[in-house]
Amino acid sequence: MKRNAERMELTMFDQLTDMIVNYVEVKKEDIRPESRFIEDLGFTSFDFMSLLGEAEDVLDVEINQELHRLLRKNIAEMNKVIGSMEKYVAENM
């Protein structure tokens, strides 16, 4: 319960940037919604897949294989998709 309460206080972007700095050497303040994971932030494919796994656990969502390619585009796209998933779950559960 505490983890969910803390999660609700942070924006989705804040949550994602908190996770991102654990995978690549980048300052949180240098991460922008338009930042691309591989090209701008220096993610490897393995790092990106690990980030997706962590996002699924922390944000309590399931990201299927079809979304993986879309989410690679940039942080704003990941934020939008995961936010939509969380909204759907909240409204329908």
C-alpha cells in the first residue's frame, strides 16, 4: 500500500525518469519527454528491456510485445501508453 501511495504522488514522467537514471549515466534534469532511449540516452537493447520489466513491476501494468516497439520511440510515448493503461485499469477494475 505504501508503494502505491508514493507512486500516486509522483507524475508518470517522474517515475520513469527515476527508473531511467538507474540504467544509464544521465542526469535526471537532462531527461526530456522527447528524449529517445537509445539514440539520446544511450540505452542498450538489454537496458531497455530491463527498464520495461521494471516499469511493469513498479507501475503494475503489463506491456505486451506489440507495444515494445512503440515504446522505444521516446519517453513521451511510453508515458502516454502506460498512463492510458493505468487509467483504463483504474476505471474498469
